[in-house]
Amino acid sequence: MIDDMDVKILRLLQQDCTRPVAEIGKEVGLSTTPCWRRMQKLEEAGIIQRRVAVLDPVKVNAGVTVFVSIKTDQHSLDWLEKFHVAVADFPEVVEFYRMSGDIDYLLRVVVPDIAAYDAFYKKLIGRIEIAKVSSAFAMEQIKYTTELPLSFVVTDKDSAKS
């Protein structure tokens, strides 16, 4: 279980995980050592999965985002495993979801241009049989964040109320 102090730490880490522990501690009202211990416990519990750098896609030549909807008529466990392995091998795929509804899978693919997407598409269909693929190119990114909303976290205080 986490508490309100952990939520404050998580909020700050989501904004900038490179901030010094002493600075985070000061902002949340803890000294360095207790703050560091809390951060370690959050990592050990798997709440903090990893610390990463968020890159500018245009500056690393991956500025075109394509949402790829996939429909399949294959629903065997064998096909599912092959498909997951095939998609996981593509570095262009930065998000991969199994969906409910009309679409079976949704991929977010980042590439430099349409030609690179076409090459990706050809490699994908060469590796696995897919019934239908639909691609939508993002024209403009309106909002993008890696920060999860923390207002839904159930804390020690919340569970004590129950």
C-alpha cells in the first residue's frame, strides 16, 4: 500500500526523474534518506517500473506517428503467440494493444516518413498473416504525456475509510 507522501513523490518523478533525491525530499517535506527509501520501496514494489528519457521524435527522425488497426480471423493461441513475437521485434512499434470491439489489435508506430512506414508494413505482413490492416497517420499531436493520473491511487488513508 502506498500513502499520500508516496503519491507526491510519484507525481514529481513523473515530471522529471532526474531531479536529485534531496530536492524531491525537500519539496514533499522529507529528508534525503527517508525519501530515497520510499523511492526504493516504490521500485521494489514495481510501481516505478523504470526511469527513462523522453525524446523529441522529430529530432531523432521518428516524427511520423501511424496508428495501425489490425483485424484477424486467426484466433488460435499459436497465431497469437507468433503475432506477439513478430510485433515485439519491430522497434518502430512503440505501443501495442489487444482490443475489444471491431479491431483486434492497435499499434502505434513511429517512423521518419511514409516510405519507412511502407517498408515496416511489408515486413509485418511478410512475417504474419493478417486479415485486415488499416493505417491512420497522425496529422498533429495535440496532447502527449507519459504521466499517469494519480488521483485514482488508493492510499493507506483511503483504505482505512473502508
